[in-house]
Amino acid sequence: MEGVFTYLGAIFGHGDAMLIAHLILVAVIVLFIAKMASKSFRAVPTGAQNVMEAYLGGVISMGKDVIGEELARKYLPLVATVGLFIFVSNVIGIIPGFESPTSNINVTLPLALMVFVYYNFEGIRKQGIVHYIAHFAGPVKLLAPLMFPIEIVSHISRIVSLSFRLFGNIKGDDLFLWVLLMLVPWIAPLPAYLLLSFSALLQTFVFMILIYVYLAGAVAIDEEHEKAPNPVVDTIGAV
């Protein structure tokens, strides 16, 4: 947010340079966490290794209910890495003097595009391009001319949904904190930090589980999947 003081903004100025500086800072923090967790593997984990194993176990458990354990483990590196990056990006904006990279559409849009390209690539690789494209027409051949463009628009809208949901929520959180700190800079904002931390965690969870949901729709195509409504998508879409 231009005009709001940030430590990196004081060095690099407001604009693209400050955004890149915050992205580099987030990347360094994520790499540091990964390094600390893998520095010395132990049969009985402690410290950072214990936290990271709990996190990875939670990601697998999340994906297992959506796509099955085998595929959840296969796509674990993607989902866990994206989740860690988004969470650190969200949380860093809660600290006064820093800004969330995910409050910028130039960060969330490439993330959404990456997910969109990857799950479609996996679907084509697994199902074959003909079968994958054919599933957009739906199970009823007579409705294919109607269903095909609707499905195409639906898939493209996922880019907007993923990018703007994350961007809008984190941007709103940053603005809320900024106004609160301007009005009552000391004790009053403390309860807000709990709410903002929960929001940062929730938006990370939503983005991660939607990756699994979209991958499930791409690589686990069958008749039951086509016909049955997906309660996970319905629930997440309301968030």
C-alpha cells in the first residue's frame, strides 16, 4: 500500500521493487524453515522437524479425503510448497512495517495461473487429450453443445476465483490493520491480530484444498465423479 511505511519500502521505495523485496524475504523465510526442518533428521522428530512433519501429515490428510492418499502424496510437494509460501506471505503482512505479497494481484494471479496450467496438464497426461476434453461435454450427449462452453467458462473462472479470493481477503485484512493502527496504535489492535492470523490460515487452507479439488477433477474422471455434486467445492466456494 503506497504511503504506508514499510522497512523494505524505506530502502527500495514503493512499487515493484518493494513487492519483489517482500517476495524475496518470504522465499528466504520458507527456505530457512525447510533448512531447519531437514538439518538433522531423527527417528523421533523434535523442533522444526516435528513441526514440518506435522504440517506435511496434515496436508496429506487434507488431500486424502479429496483425491485419495496415493495421489495426495504424489501432489504433496506442490500443495505443501504453495501452502507454506502463501501462509508466510499472509502472516508477514500482520507484522507492522511489512506488507503481504499476497495482497498484490500480481502475486496471486500467477499462482492461480500456475495451478490452472498444472491441473489441466495433469489431466491431459493422465486421461489423454481427447478423453480429457470430451469430459467437458458432460455425460449426456444431447446436452454437449450446451455443457461444453459452460464447462470451459467454469474452468477459466477458477483463475479469477483463486486469485481474487486470496488477493481480496488479504488486501482487506491489511487495510483493516492499517486503519486500526492509525486510530488506536497500542492495546486495542491486539485482539485483531488473532482474527487476522486465523484469516491468514483460512485463506491458505482454502487455496491448498482447491488445488487438490481441481486435480481430483482432472485426473480422477469417472461417471460417478461426473454425475455427483462435489460438497467440498460447494463449501469452499462460499468462503
